[in-house]
Amino acid sequence: MSRVETGGNRRVVLITMGRVTERRRVVRIRNGAAGVRPDTLVAEEPLEIRLNGKPLAITMRTPGDDFALAVGFLVSEGVLGAASDVQAVTYCEGATAEGSNTYNVVNVQLAAGVPVPDITLERNVYTTSSCGLCGKASLDAVRTATRFPGIAADPVRVPAAVLSAMPDRLREAQKVFDRTGGLHAAGLFTARGELLDLREDVGRHNAVDKIVGRAYRSGRLPLAGAVLLVSGRASFELVQKAVMAGIPVLAAVSAPSSLAVDLALESGMTLVGFLRGPDMNIYAGEGRITV
């Protein structure tokens, strides 16, 4: 599959192989009878993110949209703001001892003059779906680091009936989930319920990074007036990523954490949990949801 990636004034053409799913042998028991058959599983591989050639983070992800994932992660860490901050995003060659390319190492090269921050967050060593620093220091860090602090003033209003229909829209669009049953999803919607983008990944935080990264690379940040829907719970990290991308409304089909609610209140975001059919809990910013 041919991919063309651009950043700054540079144009990079890459050939990549899709590894979204893999086949495995499985013994399936149904009604007391056992049989052998192939099963489709979602692929999971490590991705190392480098900044200006230096290792920065490793995350377990579903291959695909790796460049969006890398820059989305850097947006959520406050490293990137404008699309012109990036000169190029490339796969690193010679990622194995034999010199072959695994397509599991991505380098983000900043444009000339863009400062390289002193990133010292603990999750730069290893990123998981539960990573993130805890406590008031985290809230302060997000508030001071975001390039798009205008969430509290975002005038968007979302009818509750429109919000209620979004989980079904998201589920209907999950093509890989239909084949594997093993993926999280993040969907970007308008306030009228139009699905703008959908990404799937074994990690819910990766799915959000891919959404944010794709918006960043097309010059659409901040995502004012948008609704971000996630298929699982709303952790502190997911709220952080939404804040850093300027998204005013975050909804989840499951529960938020206490620190996620604290950050939503601190930033002026609307946070909805347990979004299931017409039912939902609004934990912050209830004024944006019209009933």
C-alpha cells in the first residue's frame, strides 16, 4: 500500500504493509462439540516513537495510521501545535539487527526553529492504556501545556437525542471490530451527529491519538465544536488528549475516573459517561447538552 506523507515543505512517499489483522488456529467448542478452525485476531505490535531521531516512547498498538498516532501523541504532550511544526514523519530503516524495516519505529522530525522540549513525563518510557501521572500536578501540567485553552468558551450545544445516537453510529462503522471483536474505537462527530472520522486500535488512547494526529496533519486543530466518543471508559489520559486537541465534548459508553472528571471541570470541558441509548450521566459541562 502506497502512502504519501507531508510535513512542512517536505513530501515523503512510503510503501507500507497493512497488518491490522492476523489469522490463528483455534479450537472452538460449540454445543459440546470441538472443532479446529482459523480465527481472525486483531494485530498488536510495539511502536517506538522518536523525536528528532531520539527515542521518546513505546506503545502497543494496532498497525496502521502510525504517523497520525505519533504526531497525535506529541500533540497530547504539548510538543506540537501548528502543522508547520513538523518537517517530516518517516519510518526508520534498519530497525532490526539484520537491517530490515519492521515499520514499528517512527521518527518525527521537527521543523527548523521549533524548540525540542525537555520532556520528562514517566510515560515516555512505556505507554499503556492506564498510563499518566496522578494528582493536582497533572491538572496543572495540562492547563499550562495546552496550545488551545479556549474550550471553556466554546459555544457548541449538542441535543441529548443526537448524542444518544452516536454509539450506534460508531459501532456500525467499526469494520475491523466486526471481524475480530477485539478493538477499541474513537469517533469524531459534529454537534449534529455527523461522523467525521473513526479510528480503531487495541488501545483506546491510541485510537484517540490517531484521530487527533489526522486532524493535526490536515490543519484542523483545534477541534472546536466537535464531539469525541470513545468505546470504553473515560480515563484521565483521554480527557487530557481531548483538552490538548481543543475538543469541547467527550463522551464515553462506560465510566469516567475521578481525575478525569476533575480535569474536565478544570478545563471547561463537557464530560459524558455511561452513554447507552437515551441514558447518560453528565459529569461536567452539562450546559452544552440540551434536553
